[in-house]
Amino acid sequence: MPILTHLWIIPLLPLLGAAINGLLGAKWPNRTVSAVAVGSTGLSFLAALECVREFLLLRPEQIPWVQQYFTWITAGTFRAGFDLQVDQLTIVMLMVVTGVGWLIHIYSMGYMGHEGGYYRFFSYLNLFMFFMLILVLGANYVVLFVGWEGVGLASYLLIGFYFLKKSASDAGKKAFIVNRIGDFGFMLGMFLLYRTFGTLDFVPLFAKAAPLHADALGQVGVVTAACLLLFMGATGKSAQIPLYVWLPDAMEGPTPVSALIHAATMVTAGVYVVARSHVLFTHAPTAMLAVAVVGAATALFAATIGLVQTDIKKVLAYSTVSQLGYMFLACGVGAFSAGIFHLMTHAFFKALLFLAAGSVIHAMGGEQDMRRMGGLSGKIRWTYLTMLMGTLAIAGAPLFAGFFSKDAILFSAFQSETGGHILYAAGLFSALLTAFYMFRLIFLTFHGQPRFDEHHVHVHESPKSMLAPLAILAVLSITGGWMAAPAFWGGPDHFAAFLAPVFGAGGAEAGAEAAGPAAEAAAHSLELTMAGVAVFTALAGFLIAFWLYIRKPGTADRIANSVQGVYTTLLNKYYVDEIYAALIVGPLAWISDNVLWRSVDAAGIDGAVNGVAQGTTALGDRLRRVQSGNTRSYAVWVVIGAIVVILAIFWPLLKPAVGMVP
């Protein structure tokens, strides 16, 4: 059965796993639950591989491959069908979601083996994969939005998995509410697109948008407004300024959740939407500039916070926010292929880093504070080596995956005509900070003297079910960027060439090639020079961390004490949460309590209802006194009633006679 004609099979398999474990898993042993969860996602991965094989056999005119299964919503001229599509961008996302997702499911068997709610965890994890696959396979914005909202729901369930822990339940609610703010903008963007183009299906919508004249820079036309609204949704889902605050708190969820949702897949959904909507964004220079500026600012902002964090997962959380900023920076300068390239490589090395951090936490009996670690490199050797590979990749060490994708982004930013040098400088400085805080993490965790009680903490290596995914992701963190390697020797960038049918062969390289061999050689020389600058910058970050934490231990603490104000500000994350609480949450809570509840609800609605009840009670009390039990009183009332009835009957006859009386 061809998968390309039955694309629904790929998301259906995780959905079946979620339903089976959710309904029956409570009565099953962990082994059976694992078999269902890991088996369903493994089969989905195999189906995705078969989809790739069949896709590569298609002719260019058959791409994108769209399958319309049934009409889901009709209202007047509006139609939204359950339509799925595959193109080169979909293929990349399918491999990331199913491949990395399956490895994390395998890892979770060991990590969650002794936790309560085992079946519930895997049911949620499968449900998340179902919605994420719907998001990337959807052929229109409506189906995409179903997956978009679904991953938000699954994220809420997984972040708050330890629901008896207040901080975890609060983090889940915070993620859900902050994402709803962005989703409001996303929905408005969809409404505006339908009003403008009469459809929300990607193929006809982009075909109608392509020949339009682009808005001028600084002009906010309809397309620019729609793009800005879509980007508002992306800032929520992909944790960009100002809606990034939910992601660091989301580390309250189990570590596999952090790896899958908050490193490899869900948080990249915003980048995917911007890339998928590239036809619209290229017609909206103002929106493109906003994407680039927000991305660069987020990359730098989050990197500075990561410098001083002491929780191993919080460091990686702010690193994720920073790396997502890199992806948006790439999209904002028109380098969509570079942004998706970094999305893929980041999925490899950040999933590896989170899972390795989980292995460290597992070895330390639940400890997450790096100040209480140290000297672990010889005790958990495999975890150390794999985490070192992930660190080298994210720092941009030559030949590692992150080196190629970061270089593509920085070079594209430098070549940008609008604020390119400023954006490049922000990205380059963020790379320096990234190398520093990641090697700080390595040195504090694995090197130096143990800073924990070795008599009470029995450090032990993780089981094979946890180490095997680490090893595979370590290999991908090294080799995942090699598709672009030939470009450094004058050859093709195979990844960019694969995505060229989606995004076009744009960018600095294409422009130089069109200008002639001399311009192409100059551009290639410039790229090599800038790659060297990026490597030198990463090396500087490593050397600073090495000097502060290995060669001169204690120097970092003395520097922190000498700039106590700056250190405290960074440690408290620029007090953004406190500012939001004072300016937004507090006033809204006051309005809700004093206006909506006390005035509108209690005094208005409840007061009206209670007032009617009290009035009825008072009237009944007065009427009750009429029933005195006195016979004479009853006789008087009967006479009065009779007179009233007689008057009512005969008054129309008596009225003319009364009028004739002089």
C-alpha cells in the first residue's frame, strides 16, 4: 500500500498508541505499555522512511504531493478539508519528528521506569507526536492549526505531568496561557488571509500571493499585517521575545519531555510556519525585518541569561530560546534553507544535550544543581562523551553539525541588505556566549573535584535503553551537517539544493553565481573567512570558560561578586517575570477580583438573582399574613373579591350610564 496515497497512516499510528495506552495501560505492566508506545512510533518512523523513498521517485511537476481525503468544514464558500501534503520541507520535518521522537521514546523507558503514571506519560507522549505530525503534514492552515493547538495541549499535559507538584502544575498553566496569547494572533492572521485570498490551502493561496507586488519597507499592507500576526503566533510557540517566558519554567516536566517538546519538535513549529509561509513573508519586508530583529535580540538576550544559571536544565532551556532566535534570524534575512538546516541540526544536538542532562540527573539521584556536581567524567563515561559531542556541536566546532548550520546563518545575516552587520554582530556575540556557557556546564558538571557527598550519592551510569539513543544522537550531532560540507570546497550544498524547489535558489551564493565566476569566488572566500571568525569566536568562549573554571577555579565567583548588580540581574533573568507580574498579571488579577468578580458577578449578576429571590420571599411573607385563619376576615375578602368581579363584568355596561349623569 503506497504511503504517499495514505499519508494519514503516519500520524494515525501514534494516535492509536496514545488511545490504547490511555484506555487500557493502567492495567498493564510497564513492558506492555512500552511495547505499544515505542512500537507505534517506530512503525510511524518506518512509514515516514517509506514516504521518503516514494517521494524521491516523484517527478518535479508532482510536487507538492497533495492528498484530499474528506471535507471537514464547509460554510458558504469556505472549505477546509482534511488534506495532507508532502514536499521537501515536509520530508525534513517528518524525519526530525519521527526519528528523534522515536529515540526519545526509547530513552524514556529507562528514565521513567520507576515513575508513577507510566502509562499516562507514554499516552501523552504518543498524543504529542500525533499532533506534531498533523502540523507538519497539513496542506492548509486549518489542519496545521489543529496540530498547532494539539501540541499545545499535549505540552500542557506533559509539563504538568507531576501534577501534585505545584511548580509543575503552575508551569503547565503558564505555558498554556502564554501560547494562547500567540495563538490569538495566529487565528487573526488566518482570518485575514482568507478574507484576502479566499482560501487557506497552501498551494492556491501561495499561487495567488506570488505575483503580487511586495509591500515597501515600513509599509504595513494586508500581506504584511497577516505575516506579523502569524509571527505573533510563532513567538508564542517558539519562545521568542516577548513570549519566551514559558519555556524555562517548562523544565518542570520530565527530562524526556524537555528533549522532545522543548528542544527538537514543538518549539520549532513557529520556525516551520514562517518557512512554510515564505511566499507571503518575502512580500512583506517589514515583517521579515521584524522576524530578523526579534530573532537576533532573542538569541543574544537568552544567551546572556544562560551565562549564570546553575540548574543544568535551565541552562539548556535558555540555550534553546537562543538557538531558536538563530533560526528566526535566518528566516528574517531570507535564508529559509539555513533556518531549517539549523532546525534539523539543533534537533540532534539539543535532544542529545537534554537526554545527557537527564542521564546526569539520573546518576545523581535527581540533583540538577551544577554547583553540587563535579568530577563525574570518570564515573559516567558514556554520558560525558556524548554530552561533550553535543556541546562541541552547539558551540560550532569545525566538522560538527552546528558548525555548518551556524555558519550558513551568520553568513546570510552578514549579506543582508537591511541591518545585516548589526544582525551579524548580535549572532556572532551570541555564538561566543553559547560556547562559554556550554563549556561552563561541562566543566562544572564533569570536571574538578566532586562537590557532593560521595557516601550518600551513589553515582551510576544509565541503562542501555538510555545510552543507545545518546550514542545515535551523538553520531548525528557530528555528521548531521555534512550535507553542506562540500560547499566549503567549492562544491554544492546538498541540503540547500534539496530544499531549493520549496524556497528557490536564492541567497548570497545564488546572487554571486549569477554575477559570474569572480563574484562567486569572492563570495566563497568571504564565507570561508567568516567561518574562520566564527570558529575563533567559539574557541574564545571555550578558553574563557576553561580559564575561569579549570585553570583558576574561584575566579568566576570573584568576578560575580565584583559586578554583583549585573550578576544578580542575569541570575534573576532581568526580572522579566516580576515585571510581567507587576504590569500585566497583577492588574488583570485585580480587575478580575474587584471588577469582574465583586462588582459584575457578585454584585451585578448574583445581586440581581438574589434580589429577585429576596423580593419574592418578602412578597410571600406579606401575602402569608393574609392567611390569618379568621373566618370573619375570610368573609370580608370574599365579599371584596365578589364586588371586584362584579365591577369587572358590569363596568362596560355601567360606564355609558355613569357618563350620562349630569
